[in-house]
Amino acid sequence: AQTVTQSQPEMSVQEAETVTLSCTYDTSENNYYLFWYKQPPSRQMILVIRQEAYKQQNATENRFSVNFQKAAKSFSLKISDSQLGDTAMYFCAFTTVTYGNKLVFGAGTILRVKS
Amino acid sequence: EPEVTQTPSHQVTQMGQEVILRCVPISNHLYFYWYRQILGQKVEFLVSFYNNEISEKSEIFDDQFSVERPDGSNFTLKIRSTKLEDSAMYFCARNSGGYTDTQYFGPGTRLTVL
């Protein structure tokens, strides 16, 4: 079974500081895709970043970057220079071609950015 | 600008009633998905739809659920006889291109069953 685990139910960070959200996954596949989605209070699901498993280079999008450790099946999200607007629920998600491309989500981490 | 739009944004219904949730893609995509998020819980896959046919469905997607694309544009999720436990956010998502490309979500429909 494909599973995604987010072990931090809640995190908080001071504005302008850096925070890392953890995610681990379990799969026997070799070719898969990992995502982080942000869900603000509006409950919209917003893509933050994407990583292809075959790429060794960690993905980055402005202040957001990932630490992808394939052997450890770990996919953490680092948010630099945290802003108040980053306050949201963050979901780690996973998909594979052989798994029908449906997204499997973790339970989420609530991130609160404090001023 | 959302990748897809969903209507209504909020639907309140009585238990046992039928509801239809709609998803309208901005551009012409082939792959669509419905997900459900019960309040405070994780997002769960319901069904995927490719080229006007169901390609996969989860065990949640039982006989009370159906999907269709009646006019080649709108993509609907129908719940025939709603239950209290159907209260949730329902998200439509579309694929950005190829089968394994990123899924972009609509704003969701909040369904409340009384």
C-alpha cells in the first residue's frame, strides 16, 4: 500500500524565520511524484512544489524548497523567510503511474506564522 | 485565477436528498478527479475520469455516487441519497497535461447534510 506520513500535526514559526515540515512515504515503486499542497483558511488547495523521483536535484520555488531523500523515502518542505500569509495547513502528497495517478495525501501539518 | 471553477461554493441539503456538484474546467483537459475532505481530516481520492469515462474509483465511491460530463464541458459529481457522513469539502482537480502531470484543484464545494 502507498502511504504518506506527516508526523507533525502542528508547527509554529516566527515571521522571517525558516521552518521545515516533515513527510515520509512508503512505496515499492521507483517512478513516482511528490507534492506539497497548501490549504489556507479558505480551504482552497494550492500547489506549492513538485518533485519527480527520478530527479536527484531538489526542487525549489522561491522561498520554498524540498529535501528529497529517496533512499530514506523522505520529502521535507523548507520555508524560508516565513510570512504571515504562509499560515495554512500543508499536505504532502504522492502519486505514481501504476497507482492510477490518484493523489495519496498525508494527514497534514498546520503551520502558524507568528508576528 | 483558478484552474477549474466549482459550483456551488456551499450546498446545504437534507439527509436522503440528491445533490449535484459541478466542476467547470477553464480549458479543455482530459483528466479530472474528485476528492473529498471531511472537516479536520485528510484529503481522500474518490474517482478519476479520463476521456469521458471513469478510469478508477476508490472504495468510498459506492453506488450512491456517480460522475459524468453531460455536455462535454461541465463535470458533475452526483450523490443520490445523501447521508450525514457525506458532509465534507468536495474538490475537483484537473491534470495539467499528461497522465502524470500535476493536479490543480478547484476552490471546492462545501456540502453540509442536515
